[in-house]
Amino acid sequence: MTILLPFMGIGTKNVLSAEQTVLFACNEFPPYKMENSESGLPGFDVEFLRESFKQVGITLQIQYMPWKRALDVARKGKVDGVCSCSSTKERAEYMYFSEPLGRASSGLFSLTSKNFELVNDLDEIGSRSVGVIKGYNLIEKLEAAGVQNVFELSSERQGLKMLLKGRLDFYYSYEAPTRYYLSQDGHSEKVHYHELSYTDYHSCISKASEGSEDLLKSFNEGLARIRKSGIYDQILRKYR
């Protein structure tokens, strides 16, 4: 008989004798991760995770929360992992990174009305103001470039609101979620985007979670299967 041990709230990592269930923390980050989208789609990262784990007999549960809290509960082992994140030296201290889940473009957004000259690198920002989401690894890049006039923000919508009101010269973020919110609010034509880099990102598994190394291997195996079978590409096509 399969026995389910139920626990409520953060850290509810259910244990099943016949089938393993894992709990991951997700932040709202459309179109990668979406808790309640108008289309009903959960985001392609969520679908990648579910299908990859399904391939190896693991059931995925998700709890949505702000980004910094997601990292904190993963650090403490209260969840098995974070749905997706980029690799940094700090995160490597408490998380394992899967094989690449996808690629994310990042760069600078500015108002088309300001007609700024093209910025090819962060150190060209100079004294102009730039907003960035608190907890994103993009902050480290701004620090490395010596950018001084930085505003740390709590959400994508806050960043875009400040940019559109002219309170920021630049908004430094990831292309896909920012374009999503601009499109939703009808502001796409008001903002220009210039890509500065693109990087691989991963599913991120908490080292403090029991059996984390085995979970990493299982996930990588499942991810390889959905790529080979074409399921990965089928998922992506739904979001284009």
C-alpha cells in the first residue's frame, strides 16, 4: 500500500513509497513560469520540469513565491529546488545546476522617446540611472562594471513603471518576461531593447535536500529524454 505523509506549507516534501514527489519553488516569470496566466499555460520552464520528472517517475509540486524567498527556502532545504535559475558562484554553494534548461537574453530597456545612443556594454552607462530586480545575478554584473546609479527593485512591473514614467534611464533585465509585461499593458512600442548577453539557465536543486545528487541525475536523464523525443520542442512551440 502506498502511504502518503501530508505536511502543509513550505517544506511539504511528500514521500511516496511507490512514486517520489518533489517540491520546487517558482517565482512568477512569464513566459517561463506563470501561476495564473490568461491562456491557462503554466510557462515552458514549468512544463519542461514536469515532463522531465515524469519521464523518471517523479511527480512535481510547485509553490509560487517572490524570487528572494525562493532562493532562501532552497538554501535552507525547505524545498527540493528552484524551478529555474542561472548559475552563480554564490548559488553554487547551496544548489546543484542541471544540464541547461534553456537560454535567456538580458539587456537594457530604455524609452524610445529618449533616443539614447546605443550602449554596447554596461560600463558605457556612466552616471545614468539603471533599475534591476533585487536578487537577480544581473546586479553582480552592474557591480563588476562599476555602475553607480543603481536602483534595486522588487518586481518587473515596478521596474517598467519607473522606466515608463522617466524615473529611470535604463531598466536592466531579461528580455522575455519584460516584453511579456510590456505587451500585456500595451506599452511595447514605447520601449527599446538592446541585448547585451545571453546565458544558459538551469533547474536548480537544493544541496540541503535529501537525495539531491540522485535527484539531479534523474532530472538530467528525464531532460535528455524529452529533448530526444521532441517533447521539448513541442512545448516551446505552444509559446511562440
